[in-house]
Amino acid sequence: MPQIMTIACLNCQPKRQESNNSEPEKFGEVIGKSPAQSANRTGQEGRKEKLTKSIWIYTFFRWIPLASLLVYFTASIVYPSPFQMGQKQSRKLEDDNMLTQADKELILKMHNEYRSMAALGKYKNRDGYLPKAAKMIELVCKTSKIKKMLIFKISILLNFQTWDPELEASALKVARRRVMAHSKDRDDVGENLGYFTISGPNPDFAKHIPQMVRNLAEEIKEHGVKDLNLPTDVNHFMKIGHTTQILSDRSTKMGAALVEMKPNEFLGVFHFKPAGNIFGREFYTEGRPGSQCPSESTFNPETGLCVLPEN
């Protein structure tokens, strides 16, 4: 019986050797190494693996800015931002308002810049500068959000500042009359009227609209005021009344519209609420910037303006 078992074991042994020999050479080398050598080799492989991961991570974060720019520029072409849409949008709109979103952004920005100049004491009077304003309000009604789906199926929110839609509608109602005259059916709404002409087949609205705002906002620079009280002289008031409305700290909201009165003649109507020009009162309160801001507002020391919460 033992001889049979020995023969059986001898018959099994070569098979095991063939099985071992069929293993990859690398496995045989590892088996043949000492524990210290095996540990060293395992450590080297671990370091290589970590190095490879580090390289991939570095490459990934290095290319993020480039990839972001690629997505942005692709999206700006396929799905332009509100500002870009304003530039490309046709001015022949169904509701007659020829102002694009880009125009609205610019007009609002310019009005707040002039108000900031007055608040910080940097608005030039004909002689010197106007005094600082204690509670000048920033003319921003709210922030609109537009959700867009990009070409790469990435969802984003585009934020942009806008003005009061009701005041825009009331300004458009007046503008549709196509008459260079102030309206009378206004309830505590201030009104400025602007006008410009354009000749040529490709009118440059980007040049004329800002110039129209400057003409309205820089009257005091040319004609001057003695103090912040509205002048009782009607002739003098007619020369500076647009600017006193723009610089009024009573007004917190605005809206505007632009229409073509006649071929190449354009009328701009700007509405403000509450109305700013009230005879017998100062058009803004003199004082240290932000010293009398409304309690619900926050003061921006860089602009000198009181920022009301969004509504």
C-alpha cells in the first residue's frame, strides 16, 4: 500500500511542476525574492502608482481654465449672454422700444456713475464741485436671472441688473406719442426727454445713446447752480432740470424707452420714481456719504451710494 501511495505522489509531482512553470516569469521572480526585496519592489510600484495619479490630477487641474474658456466662448456663440443679445438683437421690436438689453445696462450704469460722482463730491459745478450727498440711492431695481442650456448640456444662471419694468412701460407709452413734450398724466414720476438724429445706412446707436445721457446729466457743469435748492427762475430750471432729476436722492427706480419719431430722428424717454424735482426742496441732501442711508439699505463706500435690497 505505501508503494502505491508513493507512485501516486510521484505521478502528481511533475504536474505541479508544469503548473508552476506555466506561471508568468514575473511571478516566479517575485516568489524567488526575499521578503525585503519583495517589500522594496512593492513600495516602488506604490510610488509609481501615486506619481501617476499625481500627474493625472495636475494635468486635470492645469487644463481646467482652458476648458472653461473653451466652454465660455462656445456658449457665447451658441447662447449669447443678455448683454451680447442686446448687441445682436434687432432694434425694430414689436413694442416699438428700440433699447436693447445692452443699452439698458449702459444707461443704468451711466446714471449710477453720475449719482456716485455727486455723492462723493466729484461732480463738477460750473464753479467748483457740488457738495457730497448723505443718502444718494443706487438706481438698481432687481437682478434678473436667465437659465440657459449650453451646447455641452451645462446648465448655468446668467445674472444681470435691470430697471423697473413698470417705469419702462410708462416711458414707452409716452414715447409712442412721438412728440418732444413732457407728459402730464404722471403720478409722482419724474421724466427726462432726450433727442438725437442719425444719418447714414448704419447708424451707430452705441455712440449716440451714451451721448444723449451725457447731455442730460451734465447740464449743471455748463450752467451751474448756486446751491442744491431747485432754482425758482424757470428759465434757469429749464437748463438744469434734467440733471437735477438724475441726481435726486428721492428717486430709487428708473426705466426708459427709445423710439424713432421720424426717419433718423429718435426720442428717448426716461422715467424716475419717486419724482425728484420738487420746487422748494433740495434735489439731494448734503452730508457725509452714507450718513443718512435708509435703514433697510447698505452703504457702498466705493461709490458713495446707498444700496437698497432687491425686490
